[in-house]
Amino acid sequence: MKLVYRSLGSILVAATVIISDVSAQDAVPSAKELAKTLSAGFQDGSSMVRLKMETPTNTVLQLQVKSRRSSSTTELVYQILWPKERKGEGFLLRKSGNRATSGAMLVLPNTLKNPSASDTKDGIFGSDLTYEDLVENFYNWNDQSIIGTEEVNGVSCQILESKSGGSQSPYSKVQSWIDLKRMVPMRVDKYSSSGKLARRILTTRVAKDDTGREIPASLSIQGPGLGAPTIIEGASSKHDVNFTDADFTPEAIGKLK
């Protein structure tokens, strides 16, 4: 159930989806301490995740996500498991430091293409979640500050603001509403270089993953205009998977294990 910030993304967060095993403390952490904790959770080693995605056009996909994340490099392979006619469709992403995102996309039946800079800003599989959202660790940016507190779905959260500065990012800043008790981002707002809200990610369900850590298990993601959302629901997760370098090559995209 690791999403966007941790597999996905992670989403969440990714994806995405970025929680470290830290117990709640009485003292409120500083902005840099909080960002460091969240960034460490993003760099969670090797894992495999299965999830369901529903796009704004009501397309439902079952996905498998393989990931390797460290302090220096993120590698992801997303593959469609279902529906049958799209089985094997997917992509590889690689992000090292502040370098541009690279990778490959498999267009069925057997065409491989390299993503352009504009491609990485598009939504994956027609969703509101972009390729950059999956690999970018904004908690690792240098400029971090606490800008207030606010409740999200009845949960009191600290609002952490991360500014991109000189990093290669489509976003100028990201604001995260963090539940300090569970160390879970309950809401994430991402702003474009013009200062407009470009993406909103809401955690709609929190659960424990296979390691016992509380994570965003279900997400609602909205793009510009905040129209119909993309819904992501985690199904299973497994950490410390014994991947090889061959698992993160363009040739591996269409090969499902």
C-alpha cells in the first residue's frame, strides 16, 4: 500500500507516495527536522507494490510498481496488470540528484520510446499524477519552513512549505499538511512557477504497510482546476525485494513477474 510519496511512489507521493519509522514526540520538530524525516522515508530501498487507479475518465487500471530508492537515485517501473488488452504497458523512470528525469515508455505492442522533458510533466496513464510527481523528493529541497497549522479531515496538521530554489522542478513550491502523530502527509498542494495551484493530493485513508509503518494507503489527486480526481488505492506492498539491475531496464518494462 505504499503510494506517490514512497513508491509512487513511492505517490504519493508517491506518489508517491514517504513515511519513516518515527514515533510521535511532544516537541514540535523544526521545518528542517520534519523535512529530513520525511525525506528519509522517501528513500526506503527496494519494494514492490500493487494498486488500483481510477482516472477522471473512469478508466480503472490495476498496476504493479517496482522501485529502488536511495539518497542519490530513484528508479521506478510501472506496469499495467489489467485490463487484459493493456497488460504489459508501462514505463521506466530514473532520477539521480538534480539531473533531469530519464527513462523509457513501452507503447503496445512493442514500441519503446524515450520520454521528452514535456512528457515527464504529463499525467501517467491519463491520470492527474505526473511522471515527475513519482520521482521528485521535494522534502530534500534546501528551503523548508513551517507556515502554520490547520486541520485536515479532523486531524491537526503542521503546514510545511518546501521551495524548489535552483532545482529542476516544474513546481516553485509545495505545501504539505503533516499529521505529526503518525508522520503522514494528509494533504499536499503543488504550485507552478507562476504561483498557481497545479496539483492537490489528499490522503483519504491511512493504513500500515508490510513493515508496520503508517502510510497514505488511498489518495485523491486533482490537477489544475480541481476537477474530477484521480483515485489511487493500495492493494499490497512488499519491501526488501531482491531486484537486479536488469529489472530496471527498458527491456524489463513489458516483462511481468
